[in-house]
Amino acid sequence: MTHLFPAVHKMKRTRIGSFPALLPPDAAICSALSYTGVKEDEATGCTYNYANGFYEILFSTDWLSYDVYVDCRLGAVTGCSFEPVEIDYAKRHEPPAVF
């Protein structure tokens, strides 16, 4: 049997809350980045939350903000949503100085 994340299946089990977690948070973050196609150096503000056997991974790029759900036992992405990052248009498009 081939696993999608072979290194994860060799890791020691830990407990988070009342659920045994096979997947540490950093592996869940890697899974989320891989699923969305975002490189590690492009992601900013990366945070995670844990609830009911799932990690919620939140991060942004220059253009999009992502919300990805990862099953902590399987390492599978079970949901993903994204939306454009809010940009302060006035600061980004200041008129050039006139001499």
C-alpha cells in the first residue's frame, strides 16, 4: 500500500485534545500549500486551528487569502476556499509626483 505522505505514517502518535493526531501541524500546513500550489516562500501569515479532527490552515499570498481544511488523521485536504486579498487601492496607486 502506498501512502500519499509516507513520512507522516512513520511519525509517533500525539494527542491534541481528545483526538489522536497522526499529522503534526507543520505537515498539515505543507499539505495545504501543496494542494493549493502555493510555494512556501510565497505564503504569509500562516496560522492553524484545530477542531473536531481537522486543522484549519489560514494563509495569504500577494493576491489571494486561503482557508484550507486538512484531516489530521489522513492528511487529506477536505475543503478549500480562497478570496482576493483586500488591497488599499489609494496607497497602491498614488499619483506620481509632478515637478
